[in-house]
Amino acid sequence: MKPQACNFIAACVVISCGAAVKINSTDASETHREFGNSRLVHDGKLMRPDPGPMNPHVAGWAPVQKSPTDPKVIVTLSTTPEGAYSLNQIFDCLIKQSYLPDEIHVNMPKVSARGLGVYPDVFSFAWSWDLYRKHGIKVFRTRDWGALTNLIPTRQRVEREKERTLLIVIDDDKILPTSLVADHIRAFRSDPSSASTCRGYKVKPSMAVRGAADQSTVNELEIDEEGIKLGTRKRVGVVTGSDTWSVLASKFDSSLWQELDKKAPHGGLRMGKLASLMNDIWASGMLSRRNVPKFAIPCSYEVWDIRTSHAIHKSTVGEVTAGLPAMFAKRDAKNAEVMNYFMKDWKVEELII
């Protein structure tokens, strides 16, 4: 069984022929907008790359069907101003999932607080917004929480709705196999109290005496537990959004965002500055603190990087990615700093000893 292929349109010019049909303000910092049709003029197609082989361990497993006992399923993500132009490719795969999520939430500030520019109106170039809207895709204008924008605003909304909800967190630069949501649902049914990921890794304390996490000597790609290779789940310390992860929203509390204003124990920086890029480590540490186990789970197929081209669009906000190299400077040190923050919270099973 191979995942359904997604066809993508490239080198686009958009003529918008829709108007806002709904504006619903949930609070001062969030606006949810829905737009009508957009007409897309294009001169080529970009095909999704071959999905590669299926995980042989799951090849004979029964398909996952919806059940009335399943929680509400929300796929949540964010993006950068430049990354917004690739969202259609992600939408196209999400609406073709073998197990359809109930909603897909895209959290986008109006202006990047990280100096990446102004966010475009995603509806002005949505390929088929009416179709997307019917499949539960919603765009929310939110506060910029850095990379944690893919999680925090959605968790806050779910808390207000008070509904049992499974969050599936994804990155904005990946093409997803149509089996992805089903893989997470299968894992949830087997253990609703845990978090699941299609790729995760353990934390390595460098010296037990000092209790410092030394990631500078660890290549996470070398210590990964990859879902595409697994037949049974494996305990991990850190879940990775690049390959997707999921957990019940109720497994987090308000410390997920409230502690971002605290100072880091060593560098003196506020944790919000560090966690703005190290979002996976921050979320994972919060789960460990609340005694939520995390597992790399068997996943049917790999995710793939989105194939991009300068011909796809011309940004109206200039070189918005110019600040990224500085943001990624000394990433290993920042990883270690966030891991140090949770050193008392990581469980023995989550460590490389």
C-alpha cells in the first residue's frame, strides 16, 4: 500500500477573486479569517518525489478506521513569511490523509517578531481555499512565539474549548505521507497517556556530577530512533517536529508558555529567546516534567523536504530570511542550554548513559 501522490503547481501567478466571508475575533491577539475562491494561473507542475519503500514492519497491519472513542484530532503548524508560500503543498497532503484530522490549524502572526518580515495573506494564493476550508483548515493570526508558534496558540485555544484533543505537531517544510495521521492514531490507541513521534532521540548528560547536557559531542542524526525503521516503539527524550509528533493537549499546562519569561540558569538569557528555535526540546522537557513518556513509534513512510525553487514566487517582503544564519549560530550551545533547564526533569529512560 503506497501513500496517495500529491500533485503540486509551481511558478504561480494568482488572481484573487474571493472576499472575506468570515472574520471571527476570539481575543485581542487572534483573528480567524476565512476567504472565498482564488483562481490560480500556472505554467508548470511540481510532482511529489517518490515516497520510497514502506516500513516492512507495518506492511501487514490493518488500516486505521475512525472510531467514536477517538479524541478530536488537530494538526497544528506555523511558518515564516517566506514559508507561507509552500503551505499549499502541505494542505494538499493533509486533506488526502487516510485518516482525516478534524481540523488543521495554521498559526501565523501578522509581522514576524524575529525580524523575518510581514506575513502574506495565505488566502490570496490558496490553490483551492473552498476545498481546504471544507477539510477543516483554519488560519489564525496569533502572537509570534518563535518556533513554538506551531504549538502554544493551538494549546491555548483547546484549553478554552475544553474538549479531549490530540495535537499532531508538524513542520512547515515537509511533505507528509497520507498514512501519517493514521500512524499517530494507532499509537495513541495503544497508549493514550504517552507522546508519540516518527523520529526522536535521547538526551546525553556529559558529566553526572555537574548534571550538564552536552549535545555538542552528539550528532542527533546518529542517535535517532527513526519510525520508518521500527517495528515496536522505543523510548526517547526529545520528540522532533520535523518528522511530526503527537500528544493529548491536556498533557501540557500553562507553564508551556508562562516559563518562557524566566531566565536561563547559565547564560542569563530569557528562556523564550533560547526556546524560540529549540521548540522540540522545550516541549519535550515540559512533557518530562509532567511525567509524560515519549516514544518513537513505527511509522509507515518517511516525510520529505519540500522541493522549492526561486521560480515559485517572488517575495513581496524582500529578503526575509536574511537573519536566519545569526539565529542558528551556536545552535549546539543553545540546545544544551535548554536541555540543562530541564536536567532535573529528564527521566533515566530518556538519557544516554
